[in-house]
Amino acid sequence: MTDHDASEPVRKPRAFTVDDPPRRKAAPDAGARTTDKPRKPAAIPVTVAVTMSEDDPFMPPPDNLDALTPPPASPRPRRFTAGKLLTASLGFLAALAIGVWTDTLIRSLFERLPWLGWAASVAAAIAVVALLALAIREFTGIRRLTKVASLRQSIAAKTGSATAVEARALAGEVTALVAANPLTARGRKNLKSLDDEIIDGPHYLAFAERELMTPLDRQARQLIVNAARRVSVVTAISPRAFVDLAYVGYEAIRLTRAMAELYGGRPGTLGMIRLFRDVIAHLAVTGAIAAGDSLIQQVVGHGIAAKLSARLGEGVINGLMTARIGISAMDLCRPMPFKTLKRPGIGDFMSVIAAAAARDGDPKTAAGGKS
């Protein structure tokens, strides 16, 4: 290797430009200042589908407990089905079989001892008369329930457009239906005093509902309160679930019958079965009460629910179910729809049911009452 000549100039360092591929800009330092102008805020159109709280299946029950009140009930449409045809045919065959058996029995008794034959004939005649009386009573009860339903529909259709003549005719039918109840004596008297007055149809129907239905509605509310209180107490202290179920069914049937008799329905056995079936079918369609811890805490409070057992919650829920049955029965038995007067709701019975269950479900209170 040779040394450089002294005559050669020394090359100075130089900078060369190399075309490198474009690199991504580094993120600016948070602390460093930037000379770029800040971007103005702009609205970005985004479509968001929001699920409402009432549509969320996992949300707790609403704070407004009146949402648990069932909608107004209406009688189910009556259709001629194959089941009804089968029942009628089997009933006719059973009646023929009983008739043939009775005829054979009476003939054999006459052949043995004539006086036994006469005694059997008298017993058969009494049975036939009693059966006819029972059939007439059942037919009258079903016809009365049908009349109540048709009258309620007619008044609902004519509430805002009834003439004075139509309003007085409809109010007269309601008056005749509830005339046997002494609670309506004052209302019937006040309605009678307007016979010579000139009042338009809608106002006359509103006055008739206020005068005739107010005392009956007050009594119906008391019936619902008493039934719901009894159910909540028995459920809170009973040891078996079968006892709870049986007593709830008994009180529901008893409450439905009392409601029908209060408003002038007075159904027989078959009419009562038909009415109770309509009530249960209406509640089955509208849904049952969602029994949960949040609902129980809304009803009886966090403090009481924490101190008492779970039987208290069951008593309250069963009491609410009984109140729902009473409200639906009230809709089906009332001859006039709720237009002027307020329809009762679950909130109207909440405090009474919770107080009764808390008082009788507390172990200290129960022990003190027994001693």
C-alpha cells in the first residue's frame, strides 16, 4: 500500500441525496407544539339502533307497578266447535241411558210390588221437576251474563254519540239490572229526578255511571282487597305449596262469583264456569306477574325484604295475582265500561297487600299473635 502524494488535494466530506422510499410520519410528540391549524369539529352521520328499556327482556320490572295492571277484559267469542258437539252428543246419550234405566226399574218394581212402583214413579217425577228447575236457573244465569256483556258493549259504542233517547234507554237497562242491590238506591233516586230534564246523551250516561257504579265500585274494591289480603297471609304462613295453590284457586272463584253478584250478574254453576274461564283466559293472554327479587323489593321495601323470609315475597306475589283476577272479573261483570270513573289498578291494592303480608309474615308478630 502506497502513501498519497503530497501534491494531491484532500477530498472534503460531502452530503449526497439518496431517494429513499417514503416513510410513515412519526406521531407528533404530545408536548411539542404544532403549527398546523386544529381541525374544526364536524358531525359524523352514524345510524345507531337503541334498544329501549321496555323492550329489553333482561331489565328489572318497571318502577311504576301500575304497569302490571291487566288491560280491560272482554268476553271471548263463542263459536260452535267439535268439542261442544261431542259434549252435547254424549250428554244426550247419557240422558237416554238414564231414561231407559229408570223405565226398566219402575216396570220391574211394578211387577214385584205396585206400591214400590208408585214410589219410584213419584221420585222420578220429582227428579225431573228438579232437573227442569236447575236447567232454567242455569239458562237464566247464562242469559243474564250475556245481557251484561251486550249492554256493556252497547254503552261503550254509544258513549260519545248517544242521543237522549238512547242514553235513557241504556241507563234504564242498567238500573233494572242493579235495582236489587240496595247500594244503588241513592243513585237510582238521583237518576229518577232527571226524567223531566233535558240532558244530552253522553252527559246522561256519564251521570248514570257516576251515580250507579260509584257505590258498587267501592264495594268491589273492598272485595278485592279482602281476597288479596287473605291470600297473601295464608301464602306467607302456609307450610305447603299445594295449600297455597288450592287456596288461591278457591279465593279466585269466590271473588269472581261475588263480583258477578255485586253487579247484578248472579250466574249459576255453568255460568260461573264460563265467567271464570274468561277471566283466566284473559290473564293467560296478557301474561302473568314476573315474580323477582326486584319486584318484591319495590313492593315491600329493601329493609323488610332483607329481614323476612322468602315466604313474604310469595305472599305478596299471590296477593297481586288475586288482585289482577279481581280487576279482570270487575271488567267482565260491570254493566258499564270505565269512562267517567277511574279503572282500579294494581297500585291501589299494593300498600294493603304488602302491609298484611309483612305483619303476618314476621316471625315475631306471628309468635306474639299466637301467644
